Amino acid sequence: MTPQAISDQERADRIGKAAAERDLTARALGVELVSMAPGGCTLRMTVGPQMVNSHGTCHGGIIFTLADSAFGYACNSFNQATVAQQCDISFLKPVAVGTVLTAVAELRSSTGRSSVYDMTVTDADGTMVALFRGLARTVGGETIPL
């Protein structure tokens, strides 16, 4: 009997669930998966007191990690093993402890083995606090067995 084909959305959902289970760094930071889509992802996290820098605001590395996780989930959502080749982030606003951050990843362009994704990180009011752009490279193989 041949396996039943799954929809693009179901494939993305399965990959998101697997990524959320495997991403131990994101789990340690309290990152939660909100939604997945083919080429897209939304993650959420609350800034804790252990996440601040010497200025008392959220450490840029924490915001980068949230955006980078969204990038990783989104670029692997097609079930082709994909890694970051280049990333760039612009921090737009300081973030206080207790702020709920949301990172939304969106595929912008894909050609051959390279893709470009944009991740916006916003606070609970919808104010953009960071903008992250990532270049992804497909390296061969599946993300997860389906």
C-alpha cells in the first residue's frame, strides 16, 4: 500500500512540532510555537529577568535567537534539510523584562538551493522591535521522515 500524500500545511505542522521538540535552546528560553505554514512560522516568548543585558533590557542575543529559531522552522517547513548561510539583524527598540515577543518568519524568495526569509519581531502592541533577514541553503536530505 502506498503512503497517503499529506498537504503542504500538514507537512509544515509536523515539521514545526518536531522542530519545537528538538530545539532545546528555544525550549530553555520558553519559546512557544504559535503557527506554521509552508515557508512561514510564528513563535512567541516572554522576556524573563535572566535575559537582560547590562542596560537592564533584553539581550540582543536573545532576540536574535528567537528570530533565528523562527527562520529555522520556516526554512525547513518544506521537508528539505536547510541551514542558515547568512543572517543579519537590526535592533529597533529596547525591550523590557515581561515583554511578550512574537517572531514571524516569511519566505521572500527561493531560487535553486538558496532562499531569503524575513523575520519581524514585535512586542505585544505590535511595535516592531527587530528585523532579521536570513539566507538559507538547502543541504540535501529530509528534515524529518514523513
